[in-house]
Amino acid sequence: MGRIPFVNGNHLEAAFGPPTFMRIVLCYPIEPRHYQQICAAAAGHEVIDAGQERIATELLAADVFCGHAKVPVSWPEVVRQGRLKWIQSSAAGLDHCLVPETIASDIIVTSASGLFAEQVAEQTLALTLGLLRGLPTFFRAQQKREFMRRPTGDLSHKTVGIVGLGGNGTRIAEVLRPFHTRVIATDIFTSEQPGCVDVLWPAEQLDRLLAESDIVILCAPLNEQTQGMIAAPQFNRMKRGALLINV
């Protein structure tokens, strides 16, 4: 298990002023030792591991929420309670909590963008190499005790397009660099091109990236601007046989 986000006394005081009693509700997979570490870091405050089973009800009486609810949560009701002050997502995505009611409220919302960049990069590499080398096909043949010959692809010298050059996208580019790949990217926020990227375009150049890439890796967060950004028209602009990896 990788690092997990957690609050400490300094974070609470910086966000809310002098120390006051806080009810901190957690909702993500943690081990007992992680829970104990968080309790120690937030000494003097109540820490509740709600899990997915109780998060919808526990949020109604929370001052701080850290996690990612994968069950329905009545955010309008949470906002009406007027108690929740801080949402710390345990993932980079905020689509699980950024509804109009929370956006319009005074609740502070922060993400864990880049926190799991190492794990995401390794998963991306595993998926990419597995598909290029035809591992799913060979595994199925092995289970059937069938001998199979089929061509496989190489990662070396491929053009890889990364959509979204945040913490995850940048680390993926760094990991792919030693494979002698050409890395191109689009990003809506930054125009500063890191050394691990050959070309960086604004988000409006997505179609160009799709047309030039042998492998497309999606690292953009899910929100109103990105919902449905890859659909039939975008697939039609990609090279025949290109791969799409969505992380």
C-alpha cells in the first residue's frame, strides 16, 4: 500500500485557526496502523473510520472528511448541516464530491494529486507492456494448453501521447523516457515543458496528439470539462492499432 493522505495538528490550525475539537471522518482502505498514526497526528480530535458502509451518515456530523466515497452521498444535505469545513480527497479526482452545492459553499476542497504517481506510473507501464506484448492473449492460450504464435509490439521508439501533465502524467513520462519513446503531451494548466517530454501542447491540441500517438494515456481528472472527451470522433482520429490507456 502506498502513502496515504492524513491531516495533522498543523494542517488543522492553518486551515481553521486556533485548535478546536474536530470530528475527522475517514473513508478509504486503511490498516489499523494507519488509523493509529492518524489518531496520533490528530491528537485531541475524534477520528472515525467510516468505511463505505457508514460514510453517507457519518458525513452529516463531520468537520473534516478525508477519503473517496464510492456510494451515494447527499452532498446538499451535508452542506445544509453547515458543519463540514474541509474535504481532503484521497485520490486526485474530485468528481465524487464536487457538486454544485459544495462548490458554492465555504468548504475547503483539496485533492491528493500526484500522491500515488509512482504506483500509477507502474500500473500504466504494466498495462502498456502487457498489451503490446499480447500477454492477455498468451495467458488465455496457456490456460487452454494451446500453443500460439502471433506478432507482438515494442514500446521502444513509439510515440506516446499523455493527456494531462499533472503529477501522474509527469511521472509516467519520466518512466517511459528510458524506452526511447517520443513523448508528447497536452495540458490545460501548464505551458512549462519538463525535460521528460518532447512536445507540450495546450489542451486544444488533443486531436493533434491523438493523430500522432501510437499509445494514448489519459491522466486528466473527471469533471465537466473532461466528461466524454474521448468518444467516437476521437477514436476515429487515432492511428489504426493504437492503444488507449486510461488511468
